[in-house]
Amino acid sequence: MSADPLDNPPGLSRRAALLIALVGLAAVSHAVIFIRLADAPSLVIAFARVALATLVFAPFGILAARRLSGLAAGAGKRAALISLAAGVFLALHFASWIASLERITIAESTVLVSLTPLWVALIDVAAGRGAPTRALLAAIGLCLAGTAILAFDGASRVDGDPLGLALAAFGGLCMALYLVAGRGARAVLPTASYVSLCYGTAAILLLFGAAASGAALSGYSAETWAALAALGLVSQVIGHTSYNWTLSTLPPVFVAICLLGEPVLGSLFGWLYLGEAIPPGAAAGGVLILAGIALAIRAEMRGR
């Protein structure tokens, strides 16, 4: 029996995996609230998010590591290396996306980062795994149309900064690579082992990035520490890990589609918790995104 309490049980159904993915979406979508409440530099926020998750899962990962002894040496080593690579991609995603927001509008950055499902589909085609089904392609189209409406509604200026645009697009590509790498590692490793390696690698890289930027790692208010703790425990430990847990059952392109629901639920939570109004255009875009996610879920429940 696996020592990993988060390992997928043999009988995990597609329906159960879909439910877990939706729980992850709800948890990840709270990130915008916690980030808003945290008065700290962006790289420090990103580091705290993955560092806390690493501390939570490291003990389970160590216990589950003995499972590697039952694997072929090559398979275990390859899965571990893929997990480290996933951590690099996760750190690069956070770093490039945050940097893009300093150069271009949130609207422009949102559009380019949200191309993740398309990147996943292209990677799968290039790797010979085949193209997504027509239903998933339709779901991607609805989600991207909704994202474009969200971006257009929020655009207040267009700087046309080439580096900022490139950083945002790179952030979306890195998220796609993170999900695809997670699929490969999760086919061999239990969840806790995978996320310990992945989150730990991302935390180390983001720590170096924060230190290089001159950001302080201490001296913040109690409210900020509480927000950072909530970000790590809710959005990363529950949110991202739920996605990673389902990668052995659900395709990365579906998980990427779920991620597009984050700005929609984030806006809803902002209205519920902070009283921030939801513009009509954002509401219209949100409807399309939710429709796309619903279509993707329907396709997955029918076995694609």
C-alpha cells in the first residue's frame, strides 16, 4: 500500500477527479483575495506561496520516497528529474507573469497568459499524443473568447512593450509545460513526492529571485503574514495540489481549461469579500468561460 495519503486510489473515477479539479479551482481562485491583502513584493508573495506548500508536503514526500525503491531505477530517476523540471517551469511562470504586469496592462497579460490550453494542445500534438477532441477544442474557444472580453473590458491603455508581451506569453507557455511535466511525473510518483520536489524547486528559485531583487523577507504586518499563510495553505496546498492529484486521471488540457475559471471566480470572490463591483463586460466574459468549462466537464464525463 502506498505511504502517500494523497496518492490516487486505484478506483479513482473520472467523476471524482472532476470534482477534485473543481475544488482546486475554487481554492486557486481565492489567491487574488489573499494577494490583495498581502502587503509584500510580488516575488516574496510567490516564494511564500510555494515555500509553505513545500513544508506541508515534505514529510509526506519523504515517507512516500520509499516507494521509489520498488520502481525501476531509470523510471524513478526520470520521474524525479521531471518533477524538478516542473518546479522550474512553475517558478518561471510566476516570475515572468509578475514581471509582465510591470510592463503591460493586466488586460494584455491576462490574454497572453490564458493561452495555456492552446500551448498544452500544441505540445501534445508535437509529442504525438494527438489533438484534443472537437468538444475540448470548442471549450477552449469559448474560454478564450470569454478571456478576450474580460481583457478588452479591463484595458485602459496599450503600451505595446515587446518585452512585457513576450514575458506574458512565456508565462502561459511555462504553465503549460508545468502541467504537461506533472502528467509525466504523476504517472510514476505519488502526489506528495511529486509536489515536494516540484514546489521545493520553485521555492528555491523564487527565493533567489526575491533576494536578487533586494526584497525583504521579514518585517511584514500580521495581516500580511496571515494572507501569505492563507495563500500557501488554500491556493497552493489545496488548489494547485488538487490539480496535480488529478493529472494521473485527467488530461493537462482539461486542467488548463479549468485554470481559465480563476479570473471569473476571483472576480466573484472580490465582490463577495471585498465589495468590488463586477463590470458588465467582465460578467459577459465570465459567462463564456464558465460555459467553456461546463462543456469541457461534460466531454470528460462522457469519456471524451
